Amino acid sequence: MKNNIKQLRNEMKISQKDLAESLSVSRQTINAIETGKFDPSLTLTIKITRFFKKDLEEIFILENY
């Protein structure tokens, strides 16, 4: 699933490490989500949307459903 996490993170000027610490996950998890290698769990998805204060559809792009 595509997402805008890297763009949002860059706009806030925070690193993958900083985001990972805020969400209680590893930096590698953030990298895998950003590159589309891993889809986050529902719990992590909710944490991400709350962190960025954005709607789900503003962060995640569902393709070919």
C-alpha cells in the first residue's frame, strides 16, 4: 500500500528514528512502511493517523482494491 508518510515526516522535519520512537516501533518498521514493503497493523495505522493529525485517506493510498 502506498503512503505519504515520508512526505509528512519531511514536512515536520523529523527523522525515521524520531517517528519510530513516538510510535514505539523500530526505525526499520518505519522504513518498511514508507517503502511499501510492510503494511502496518490497524493499531499502528491509528497511531500514525493520530501522530500526523490526518485522516486515513490523507496518509494511505489503497490501490487496486
